[in-house]
Amino acid sequence: MPYISFEGKEITELLAQAVSNVSKTAKKKTSKREGEETENPTDYVEPETPLGEKKQLSVKWQTYNPSAVEKSWYAWWEKSNFFTADPNISKPAFVMVLPPPNVTGALHIGHALTASIEDTISRWRRMSGYNTLWIPGMDHAGIATQVVVEKKIMRERNQTRHDIGRESFISEVWNWKNECGGTILKQLRRLGASLDWSRECFTMDEKRSKAVTEAFVRLGNEGLIYRAPRMVHWDCVLRTAISDIEVEYADIKEKTFLNVPGYEEPVEFGVLTSFAYPLEGGLGEIVVATTRIETMLGDTAIAIHPEDKRYSHLHGKFAIHPFNERKLPIVCDEILVDMNFGTGAVKITPAHDPNDFEVGQRHKLEFISIFTDDGKINRNAGAYFEGMPRFKARVAVTEALKEKGLYRGAKDNEMHLGICSRSNC
């Protein structure tokens, strides 16, 4: 490769000339762009298309503008019934339901992804000659919507759903649906979803509600479903049963104070309290422990292990409840009781613990519920405690046991505490 030699002055002049050329080229490009914008000021102006009419394409854009490109098309598609399935034609049918978005808010990116995929499938099926039906709709979302509407009513009127009654509350849910649902439907149209809007559904509308009732009646008549007492997650703020998925768990390592809705002072958790039940016939006492001392008001038995020699003399005997004189049978249950844990004796509250519920069924024990729907102590617990909020009753029961000389102490205890994700209760 040949080498070319330049003097220092020549190099400087060449570099200066190169820089000048680059600068001139850049100015020309800038000037050209500015000239184009000046010459064509309607680049991004959409020509007026009457609503529902086919889009006018008289203007060519210099660059892609999605808002301008997409405008007016959907209204024309919808008016022309391009997405409406015809029940009277003989083409093969393809039917798909849009997973109904919750009416609690607006669509998010996940909804957009699902709608885009299903829209692609629907359009391909139409192009392939199918009589395609893609059904739109919204879901009332159950407790999620209930919570949102309840907060709205409380904020605007300072009332609960119980104050206004069932019918008025349902009316408020419909108002909320119409308000938020409009946003969702507008978003689906903005996405270009080729849905058959003539068949729009809402999971709480009359037709769907009748279908749900009909389904339950049929299943009941066929013996495929039944009603029976079962343990549920009950929310004392919402006053309704909640699903497992609505429950979040907090791991507590030791005594901890937490804020609970409806209580001015923090509530103590992570404590194992021991107390004694006096035995019938002057046989002494039997000590049990619990993290929920207030539930002892609903105890109906005490369980021991059949092979635990410490309690072999108590088989078939009874303890006496200190607050209501109820006789509590001492039952042998090797499934529940670990004789090497604690005192080897377990208090049984069949109505308020899932494990105790099963013990109650195995031994045909009495089920005594001691709580009202809003988390207060009911009359089954006795006149002294009736009407107390649950966690205030916890303190009151502890003090009452101390007065009777039956309190045996408390210690830190790890807990897996369930908390409702909706109400924090």
C-alpha cells in the first residue's frame, strides 16, 4: 500500500475543509426538513371523516403517526357489523369469550396482551371463512368491587352497605359498573378488538344471574353440590366469607403489637397463653395453651393422646368450664394430639379452628359459635362477655382467668397470622 506524505500545514487545511463540508451537509439536511414541514403543514392533520363512515385516505403522511392512522377505522368497522356473527349462515362456527376484565378499574398491559392475541385469532378465523363470534363482557369481581364501592359510599355518605340495604347497594354497584365499565369498553375499542358488541355481557346482569341460579338449582337437584357447616375465612369488617386467595399471611416470631381495623390501640399477637381447666369430681386440673385465649369461651372438649400415661386416669372424664359450668368431655385423639408438645392436652373449639372442626366431627362434639358477624362476642359466651369486640374480650378473658386463679402464664410464640388483603383485618 503506497504512503502519501503531507506537510503539517497541508494536514491542518485538509481537516478544516472536511469539517466545513460536514457542517454544510448538516445545514442542508436541516433546511430540507424545515422546508418540508413548512411546505406540508397538514402532515399530521387527519381529514375529517364523518362518524361511522369509511376513513378518508386523501392525505399521505411523511412519517408514521399511529393516532392519525388508527383514527376513524373502528367506528366504521362497528357500524358495518364486520364483527357481528350471523346465526343464519351455514359457515362453520368459531366462538370465543373475552376473559371479562374486573370492573374495578381500567385495563392494564396484561389485558392488552390477551386482547391482542385473541383479536389475532378472531381475525384469522374470519379470514379463513368461519362465522366468528368473539364475546365481550365485564366481571363484577365480587369482593374486589364490593370493597371499592363500600369505600366510595363511606367517603361520600359516611354510611356502610348495611346502612343503605341490599337493593340500594346493588344499585350503587351498577352505577360503579357504568362509570368504570365505560372506560374499559373504550379501551377495548382503542385496542381495535374485533368484538361482537351486540352480545356484550356483565356477570351481574339479569341473564347471567338467572343462569347462575339455574346452574346451582340443577347441581343441587342432581346431588352434585350441598350445603353444610364448614370452616371459612370470615372478615369481620366486610362481614363476609373470603376465599383463600384473599388471605395474606404474616410470620410473627415473638410478641408483637399490630394495628387492627376498629381498634384504637394496637393488638397483641405472638403470645401463647396457658390456663387450667378444673376437673369434675375433684380430680385436680388440666392445663392447656392457646394463642387465641378468647376462643376458650367456645370450648366444648379437651383432647389428649390415648397413649399418654399422664392422663390415662382421665379417659372418659370431664372438665368444667369456669365461666358457664359447661361439662367438657376429655377425648382421646391420636391424630391431633402430640403428647410430647406442651402439656399434651389440647383445648377444642370446633366452631373456630379447622383442626378442632375435624376433631369435633370425629367425636360428635357440640359446635358453639361465639362471634357475631362483625367480630363481637355473642350470647353463647355468657352475659359478662357478650357484646365485647373480640380483641377486647381477649384481655377480659385473661383477667377473668387470673381472678379465678386459673391463669398459668404466657410466653412468646411464633405465629402464621392470616390477614385479609382487602380490609387488613
